[in-house]
Amino acid sequence: MRQALIVEDEPLAANRLARLLAAQTQVPVTVVAQLASVQEAVAYFKEQPAPDLAFFDVQLADGLSFEVFDQVAVSCPIIFTTAFDAYALRAFKANSIDYLLKPIDEEELAQALRKLQHLTTGTLAAAEPSQLQLLQQALQQLQNPSARAYKNRFVLKVGEHLRAIPVEEIDFFYSFEKATFLQTADNRRFALDYTMEQLEQLVDPQRFFRVNRGYLVQLNAIQDIVQYSNSRLKVVLRHHAQEEVLVSRERVGAFRAWLDQ
């Protein structure tokens, strides 16, 4: 059984990942420790033998996980967990660094473990420094919106006509009964031929946030945010206030950070 370390500053996300790992059968994994900060991770790798595998959240309570690698040698393979969109992170797949997009999907976790198990050496190999630099560069690009081009409008077919809807007029995207829609600021609804995952990649992440599997909301469309429970938030959307739109537990931390940009 392989030993894994979890470095994650959100307790709910860390505990959920631990439960998912415990449920894996093809590649059995046991969690040896859960850490929440750069400081704790540096101390662990200085004092403890390296585990077989480490899961690193990119953004920790006291900085980015890359700061760990600057301060101490990490000789085990790494799987990153992140709330950043998958489009900008595709390069890591090609460089034998894997990542899991939050909220972590059980099958994607299983695929990542199988990938590490079947590396060409037959054993788990640590990430090369150049690969870590590639990851860091892409994340810096994500943090600089001007470096990426996002959609400015969506062209939709309405009957026999085509209509261009500027992104500025869109309050939110949502899915309903296996279909995807956009809702405008003047309360119009249009069907789309995109999935929610595709829309996440197409719109500016500083303007839009995927609060759960069903809603991708625009900042200016948020009318109110209500504490729903100890670990949940309820988002009240204009023109859609009757709907109960809850921020997923795993996304609460990233949502707060998005609001505070």
C-alpha cells in the first residue's frame, strides 16, 4: 500500500480527498499526514522520510505550494489539486505532472493514481524542476488575465436569426435537465451548445465563478451572499432569487478568494 501526504489548507477538501483515497482499490493508498501550510510542509520534508506520493493544493494558507520546493527537496511524485480551470493546465498532462480540479472527481483521482503507477520506470518518479517551472508559469498566466483571450460575446441562433450576446450582458450560465442556458441582465434566457466545463474555459475567471456543478455566475449578478450553514454559502442572484444557489463545500475557500481579488 502506498503512503500519501495531503497538503491542503481547507479541512473539508482535505478530509474529502482522504476519504476518496481510502476508497481506492486498484491502487491502495493510505494517508500518513494532512498538512495545511507551506511552513508545515517544509518542516515535514525536512524531518520525515518522503512518502510515496504527495497531494499539493496550489494555494495554501501562507503562500503558494511552490515555496515548499524552493526551501526543501521533495523527492516524491506530486499531484496538484487546484481550483484553476483545466484549459490552462493541459500542459502538465504532457509533462507527467498530474492535477485534479476541485471538487475532486473520484474517477479522475483513480486515473491519476493509475498514471503514476504506470510510469515508464515502473515506479513512481518525482517531478522534474523544469516541470514545476512550467506549472508555475501557467499559473502566473492565469493570474494575469491580459495574457489570455476570453470570449467577448456568444453568437446564438434564435429561430431563423443569429444574435450576439456580449459577455457584459450575461448574469450567469446554468444547467437544467441536461441542457445549458445563459441568463442576461435584462432577464432573457437562451440555450447554448456548450457544456458548463467548456464555458468555464471560455469566460474570464476574474469575472465568472463556477459556484457548483450547475451555476457559473458573473460577479455583478450576485445580489447577496448569505451564510447558509457553518461551511456553506448561499448566493442570491438577481432575476433568479427564487432559486437556491449554494456554493459547493469544496469551492467555498476559492469563492471567498475570488470575491476578495
